Amino acid sequence: MSPRFVVVGPPGAGKTTVSELLAKQLNLTFRDVDVDIVETAGKPISDIFTDDGEPVFRALEEEAVAKALAEHDGVLALGGGAVLSAATRELLKAHTVVFLNVGMAEGVRRTGLSSARPLLSGVNPRATFKALLDARLPLYREVATIEVLTDALDPEQVTAAVIKGAEQ
């Protein structure tokens, strides 16, 4: 069993929204690894970061991604930082990976620099978001089979672009 699509991208790219639409349009099931992590840990991701630290969260994430890739056969949304794991990137090579790209200005606008996003809270969230994009962009592109720039598109248009990309 293997997901039909694995969706990756930075915060604000629309991973959950587009994954849900994609699953609905293709009559597939949807699964979000962040939800799996919250269920396993018994607390919100922001609390895992605060209480246990990012390394503990990343270990939980790596394990949750591997499990979901093995179990799920629909559309799977990964957290924005899942690609930081070399083990995860290796596993993703066997899958159709959709990279939802978002530019810095649009990503900042969409996330509202929310405190619910632990990596964006801090002294200078805009600089943090830029550093996050700079560090992760090559990793997203390394694993991607389909890339869609989401800045000027609504979720339905992004979903249509993903389906079109998969048909090529």
C-alpha cells in the first residue's frame, strides 16, 4: 500500500486544504501526519515544541511519516519540516510528491505569523520565515515530482494544477 499523493511545502502553502480537496476530487482518503503526531503525543504540536523541544518533535514526525507512508493509500499531507529528515527524503523517493510552493510575501500573509506555528513565533517572524524558506526550498525540490506555485491561485486552482501535473 502506498499513498497516491504526498503533499509537502512550507507553512501557508495550503497543504491541508489542497490535500483534502485532492482526496475529495479523486475519491481517495485523506490523512495528515501532523494529526497523527498530536494523537500519538497526546498534546498539540506547539506544546511538543515548548515542552520537549524541536528534536523530540522531529523524531516523532519522522516515525509518523514512515508509518503513514506504509499504511495510507490516499492523499497524505506532511508537516512543513518533514523534509528536513534525510530518512524521510529517502522514503519519499518511491512516491508521487507534490510540492506546494509559496513565496515569502504570500506565505507571511497566509500564516499571519501565527503563534500556533511554533517555528514562526519569535522576535522576527518575517526573517524566520525567510530563513525557513531558504533552508527548505532545495529539500522540497529534491523530493518533488510535481511543483505548483500557489501564490496567485485559489485552492481549487492548485488542486486542478496538481491533477494536471500528475497526468503528464
